[in-house]
Amino acid sequence: MMEQGDKQISAFINNPETMRYLIKRWKEYANIWGRNHGKQLWNRMNEVFDEDPKINHEHPQESSVSSRYTLVDQETKRFPRRFSESAERMHGINFFDEIQNKIDEKKSKGDSGSVSILITGSDVGFLNDELRVKFGNQVDVSGTTLELLRAKMRKKRLVESIRNGNMKLPIELQKYLSSILKDTIDPRDSKLQSILQMQNAKPEFDKIIDTCGELLYSYEDDRPEIFEMTFEACIAKLNPGGKLYISNLAVRASVFVRKYCQEHNLKLEEGNYRDRRDDLETHFIITKPS
């Protein structure tokens, strides 16, 4: 894979106009969020970056800090609202157990290779850090990051806030996060903005995890084919027997996913959870035939 900004030959997009549109769209998306987070970072240097929900003027009831970036699932009554979600809660599974089971399965078959994992739309890469620390060389984790500069600034500030106690987290949670989170973006998470930039369509991942990531922000009502290409790329990159985990999709995107799975003999599991605003959201687990 190549660094962000390099010219790439995509295995999934043949039309140059589509690639130009996507790059333009990615930049616009990144600039919108970059301006919001940049203002918070540079104008509020004495405040915890993104800690206080009131900082987000457009959505005053929301905080951009959420443990959706982590695997930690805490009792919501004990911890601040911004940590009332987790990857476990949003996807309806324990990823530590899920990945350990895959490691054990590979060993039982005499396969000494690592479990390959792609986090699409990994942003600051908290989940990526956790998996690497937990499993070491038993996993090979990589991610896509839409806007690298913003993610670098945001992660540095967030991790500093956790480590110095400004988050006011319970001591056991602070110690855990401080011990596993890096304050920089791992090079393996900074090479591509999207799975659509990958240069070949060969299967290579045992797990692909999308937590409000590419499969959420790639959908547009007037260009639904962009989401469809992104979803099909995820399926193509899964190894036989591999699983795609999705939390949160646009309603019309969900309709496409159900129809696609039925037509292509993919096992589809669905569940629901309530987010921190008490809205009912849907998560999906899609398994590719062995």
C-alpha cells in the first residue's frame, strides 16, 4: 500500500471520474471536520480537546469522545456519558473473544499465520492499538484513515488528556487506556484513506471492522453506487470464512446489504443496540462462505 496523497491504481474503480469525485469528496469531508476540530484545538488550548460536549456548537448534546473507539464496555451508570458506548456494545460481540477464537481455529488447523484485521475508517485508531497490544504478533492489524493530519492532532490531544487525568475517568479505566493507547497514528493506519484505494482485489483479511466508518460515511442518496462499491470491496477483501462487522448504516444502505447477502450466499446476522442518545441502531455480521 502507498502513502496518502500518492497516486494509486485502484482495483475497484475503473472510471477516472469516479476516483476524482471520491478524492474531492474525501477532502471536503476531511476539511469540514478538520475546521471543527482545529478550532477546538487551537482556540481552546487550556481545555481538554473534545472532552466537553458543549464545545461542539452544532450538536450541543453530543461529545466527539466516545469509547466506540475502544473495546472497553463499561457500566453506563458508573462512567461519563461519553464512555457509554464501546465497540463491544455497538457490534454486539466481544472482539477479544472473537479474535482469540480465530487464533485458536488457525492453530488447530496447523496454520501459524497471524489473524489479519482491517479497521475501515479507523480515525484515531484506539481499537487498532488495543488489538495490537492484546494479541501482539498473533494479529496483523491495519486501518484506513480519512484525514491523517486531523487524526494525528486529535489522537495526541485525546491520549494526553487521558494520561494526565483531565478526562476524570475512574482510575482503573485511566490506567488501562494509558497503558495501551499510543499518542501517534500507527504507520499501518495511515497509508490509505479508503479500502477503495487498494491496488488488488485479492482476499487478504480474516476480519474487517467498520464502526461508524467508511460504510457509514460513503453513502449518499444521489450517489448510492459509492457505498455499493465500498461494501463490495469489503466482501472481496475478506478471506473465505472471513467476517465483516458493521455498526450503523444508512437505512437505504441496509436495504442494499440485505439484498446483496441474499443474492450472494452470504450469512447475515443482525442485532440492535441503543446508542448514548437512546436511539435504536442496527449492527451486522456478514460471513463469507469458506
